[in-house]
Amino acid sequence: MMLKIPSAWVAEFQFERDNETVSGAEAARTKLQKQLKRSTQIGAAELAEKLGSCSPTSPCASSACGSCNRAFRLRFCQQVAEVLGESEIVQVSLIPRSSRVERGALREFDLATWAGSRQRSFARALPPEARFLGGIDISFNEFENANPHWCFHLLGYMIMPKGAGMKLRRRRDRIRASIAKHCPPLPSEVDGMRQRPLLLRYLTFGEATAKASYLHKPIFPRRSSYMDTRRDTGNTFRNSADEPLRVRDHIELSLLLDRHPLGSRLILKGFRRHGGFGAFVLNPTS
């Protein structure tokens, strides 16, 4: 069956900051296809063929495809703007303790099971009246060019009825404590360095719609961390810079994504997705 693609695929539409245009998405798909053709990893040749056959009239619908990801994300952003409505919105960022996957182990990693477990945890942690709309982000992390590993973390919006008091820190703190109980984050201090693995931040409607594309990102960085020194105080701190993935890592991640349909990285509570990847709707479940 032909999957419907929004007309915006063939028009230039700039996503938030470093996210891609139509031409950028097509260039990313072509670049990945060439890398896959040269790779000896299992499944690389088949994915290269799939990406090579993708077109606006016959999309491949692969989660590794830049063009199909862009069509999905455009529809997703449109739906986010429609469902937020008159509500109070809190952005939730979480790095769970189970976030780490070793380099080279993505072939055995079950993304669908991991996502389903996080979705059930959020359903237990959030208030009954809360709805949640978010996704799984992925980065490849290194520290001082050592300890390479994949990190799976969550970014999403908790949507509460108007008047829920989400501007109040004490209300957000109670929900933060519940999330930490049902879906424990990484420790707040590792090797003497502080980190913030669980953040809640109140957003206006405009802020939430402007950042919606970040909830389902197609561009995954290599996050290189290192010890740095503040010029004014001389104190050391942990700094980081985002760089492109190395080819072998990009291919490993692309093969993982291709094994799961577009939308598999979404985390939903109070919504159900209906329809094809370029024309779906997010319907409230109650």
C-alpha cells in the first residue's frame, strides 16, 4: 500500500536550528547509502538498496532514512501544535540508569522493548490526569577519547490541564520525585562531577511548539566530553562538544533504526497514533 507523504516533503521547510531541510535530508540519505555500500556489517547492503529506492512517490519508510524521518517529524510537529491546546506544559528530560549500551552491541539491543518499558514507567509515575508526548534521543558518548558507548535518553512534554499549577516548583518537584522512583535516573554525581540526569522545566505554548522537532530527532551526535578549566577561577569542570558520528558507528545505529518502524521511538501517555507515517493523527485515549 502506498504511504501518503505530505506535500511539504518537496518544499523547503527549516526545522529548529541544526535540523535538516529537504535538500539536507536527501543529502544525508545519499551519504548514508554510499557508506552502507562500502560496509561489511550484516544488513548494510540491504539497507543501502532500500535507501536507494526511496522517493517522494514511493517512500522506503525506514527509520534510518533522512527523507522519511523528515516527513514523519513534520507531521509530528503539526500534531504536537494541535494537541497542546489550552494546557500547562512541562518539558521532561531523563537519562535513565539503563541508558547505556556498549559500542558494537546495538545488534542485540531491543529498542522496542526498552521504549515500552519506559512508557509503562512514565504511565505509573505521572499524575492520572497527565498526558505525555515525547521520544527517545540517542547519542554516542566518549570521555577524553575513551569509554565509548551509546546513551539512550528521553525528552518529552508532560501535558496537564489548565490550572494544574505547573509553574510552581514544589508541584514539579513532587512529579520529579515520582519519575525518579519509577524510572530511576543516572546518579547526580559521577567520579566527583555533578550532572543533571532528570530535569523538569515549565514551557509556554510558543516555546513547546518551537522545540517540538527535538522530540524526534534524526541527527545523532558523538558527544565528546573532556576536562576543561575556567579562565576566571581556574576551577576544572567537565565540558563537551558535539561532533559527527564516525562511519562505523553511524552504520551501526542506522541498522538498529531500520529494524524498527518510524514512530517506534515515541513515548506516549494519553495518546494513540493512527495512520501512515506522513499522515498520522495523535488522538487522545480518554
